[in-house]
Amino acid sequence: MKKIEAIIRRSKYRVVKEALHDKGITFFSYWDVTGVGNEQKGSVYRGVSYSTTDIQRRYLSIIVNDDFEEIAISAILDAAKTGEVGDGKIFVSNIEEAYRIRTSEKGSGTLN
């Protein structure tokens, strides 16, 4: 099993969610997060300087069986990409085990 963590633009969330659902990935968690990006010049509006380094994003956490890893990554890449700086990041890590609390079942079958 794999854990896929994606940090994407909030404006792309609905498109990414639909892309994942279209590929059969219908269960994941998400949070609204604020991060710090690369140093960029702040914007000035009516003489007041605003920081553009604090960035509002959506953080997705998706657990999939190994055979869905590339499918999920491809769906996120295609749906979240604008080609501009700040499109986000994807991280992949291994999951040792999973348990379904209701039945005490363990293993990859808990993801269904």
C-alpha cells in the first residue's frame, strides 16, 4: 500500500477530486493548509505591502493499493497542473499495515 500526499492549489481541488473519482479513487482526506513558499516579491496595494510567501493550499492524503499508485499520481498531475509556479507537490510513502476498526480486519482489503 502507498500513501500519496498532495499539496495543491485550492482552486484545483474540485477538478482533482473529480479526476480521482473518475479513476475509482473515492476515499481520501483533505485539509486546508497554509504554507511558506519560495521567496517572491510581495505585492503592494494602495501603498500597503502584502506578503506572498504565505500560501493557502489544500492538502490531500490518499491511501491506495500499489496497483493504484501511478493511476492516482497521474490523475493529480493532470488535474492540478497550471504550468505556473505554485502548482504544488506530491509525496509518496509506503504503508506497512492498515486496519478496519469496525471489523478488526487488516491488510489491503481494508481500503475497499
